[in-house]
Amino acid sequence: MINKDISIQQTRSGATSQDRVLFFGRSGCEATQKALVHLEVLGFRVTFVESAGRGESMPDVVNDWQGEYIFCFRSFFILSKAIIDKASVAAINFHPAPVEYPGSGCLNFALYDNASHYGVTAHIMNEKVDNGAIVECRRFPITAGDSVDSLLARTHIKLLDLFLDVVTELAIGGKRVLEEKLKASSDEKWVGEALRMKDLKKLQTIPVDVDEMELKRIIRATYTQRFPPSIYLHGFEFILKSPDQA
């Protein structure tokens, strides 16, 4: 069952910037808390909205908010155009993937594709998922030994670094800096349509006639203890366990 509890906090500070920020983050997330503290240190006037899972209702405070920036960092909420338009300067999402992988389950598909690099992206939000102009995309290598867990841990670090750097630059330079960053990243374009959770579920479902090479590829791309791949046979679902769980 989806947790419906949403915590909302409003904070005030007075350092580099006095711009108003609507900050969407994830509950129970250490990186989200670090991002929030950094916004406060920079002097942004922050309205903080947490989400704990998909399908939560948007809190009323969002409807009443008006300000300069919206920042989305690991949030489960998908914002409507009406909410996005409340930001007079920009609504920016911090996406845990490079522009080659818009949508959900991106890291899994990068591993499945045997991609040599992965990344993180800050982009302007519009009415489509992972579709707006690129503020900045940073890439880093995928190693031969990377798993879902190891690549995810590194991605979270890189995403927080990108967030801290971008919001610091905006606190100092505002709209001028944003325009410069958009111009510098104008060659970066999203590749293909945004992936969906149903695409990831399909990837996690092992075909009954799978060969050994493809099986290893699927396992590397999708296996975690919380969300392991599975196989369906004669109406039964069989969940993969790692050898140390057997």
C-alpha cells in the first residue's frame, strides 16, 4: 500500500539569495536532506514537499505557492503544467540518468545495453516527462563490475553534486547564469521516448526460453534484493535469489 503521509515544511533564511523555491524531495532520503539544508544556507525561501511513494495526492500548499524556482530532486511527484508555470524563473528537475535515458528504470536499461557511460541531468521541466531543455548533463564511466546497487549508489552521489552546484550558481547569478548554462548545453538532446515502469517490469521478466548469455545480461541489469527479476511459468511466478540467499 502506498504511504499517503506527506511532510511539508517551510523555512526562511537570508544568505546569498532571497528567491522563493518550491522543493520536491523524497522522504527518508539523506541526499534530499542535504539538498534542503544547502538551499537554506544559500538563503532561498523554501517550501519543502516530501513524497514517500508513487500515487500520492498533491498537498494544498502547492496550489497556493508562487515564486521563482521549482526544484525536483528524487521526488515521486509528476508535476502538471499548471504547477510548473508557478515558477517565474524556472522549474528544474534533477534526473538520475543522462539524456540518452529519459523516464524510469534508466539505470537498468543502461546496464542491459552494456553502455560504457552513465550520468545525471538537470533540465527544465515541461508538460512531458524528461523532455525540457538541458541545463547540464554530467557523465561518468560504467565499470565491468558494476551492478544495479553499485551504479545506483554512484548515481545518487553524482546527482547530489549536480544539484548543489546548479542551485549555488543560480543563487549567485540567477536567470543570467541559467541562460548561460542552457546555451552551453544546447547540443544535448533527449534520446527517444521516456521509459516507463512497465518497460522495466518487462525487462525484469525472464523469458522461459532464455539462453545463458541473455540471462546473465538480465540479471546484471535488474537484480537487487528488493526487486529481483522473475520468471512466469504455468501461472506461477518464480523469484530469483542470489547464491548467498539460497
